[in-house]
Amino acid sequence: CFLCREKGHSVKNCPKSVETPVGVCYRCGSGDHTTKDCKKKGNSFSFATCFVCGGQGHLASACQKNEKGLYPNGGSCKYCGSTQHLVKDC
């Protein structure tokens, strides 16, 4: 599940979805659209909750406590070894 990060169910069936709304824009906090459709530009995610540390205002990929970066199951970019970007973005 991409919401609670537990196995056995999807976001659609997540028991924690009542606590945390699904489909909230992490940039402006609107429930009418998601971050990818937000008209406000930038890399600020004020309304995001990190699933690694539980903190507010950043995504797990940018969390200082997240040693795995964008690779939750381990691994890294096969070209440069970074965990901060995907291979396609290297």
C-alpha cells in the first residue's frame, strides 16, 4: 500500500485512508486535485507526510532518515550508484 506502506492491500482498501485523505495535493493541500495536476509550481511539499519518519513537509525520497532514497527495496541507479534519482533520470 502506497499510503501506509504495509503489505496485503492497496491504497483503495487501506484502513488508514480515513485518517489520511487520498488524493490530496502535497503542494497546496487541496483535495480537488493531486500534486501532478497542481497549478502551483515548485518543489515544496508542505502538505506531504513522510512515511519514513512521519514528519510533515517532505516526501520520503527527500527524508534525511531514508538511506534507501527512491529505492525502498534497496538498489540504486545502475549508472552512478545514487539512490536520489531513477536510472531514467541519470
